[in-house]
Amino acid sequence: MVLRFTVGRPAQSEELDAELKRLCRLVSDLARIERGVPVEDLERPVALLDSWVQGIRPAPCLMGLTTDHPTLPGEGRSIVTSDLLLMSDDGHWARTRSNWYRLGRPAGRGRDDA
């Protein structure tokens, strides 16, 4: 799920607020695991998952040509981003699991297209 936000607006959607709380809990759990806290001592209640298998599912992402990427050198380098989490209503900003992106023109639009 990609969450939409409005640039410069102090209060966002309930969905964004809920995702923020979920991610804060995840970060807290990761920090506690890093400190050696046993999983049994983490948040309760814990659901049982029976007859499980590990699966793979597609996630929203962006594909395009990047310049000034923090870890991928080059100009106009073709990439596929990590999972897309946030996109501004105005279409100028996007946040993936690992980076912010300043969005240029969508694919198929020339420099003179509005």
C-alpha cells in the first residue's frame, strides 16, 4: 500500500498515522532484538501461524532513471526501487523503504508536455 501525503500539511491521514505507529513498533522490536531481549518478552498477544510456508508477493515500487542516488553511481541510471511507501499528492516526492526520491517527469512525457 502506498500512502499519500500533502507537502507542508502538519496533520495527515489516519492511514499514515496508523502506518507510523506500526513502523515505530517494528523499529522498537528490532532495537530490543539487537539488545538481546528474548522474543518471548516482546509484545503480546502473539498469533500462532500454522501450516505456514514462506511466500513471495509483489510490492509497489518505482522504476526509472536516477541521478545523484546515494549509493548507485552515474547519471540516468536505470533502477527499480525498494518498496514504495509514500507519495506526495502533488507527485513531486516519493519515499521507498530505503530512500526519498525527488520525482521528475513520469515516463512517456517529454520536456514540453504539461
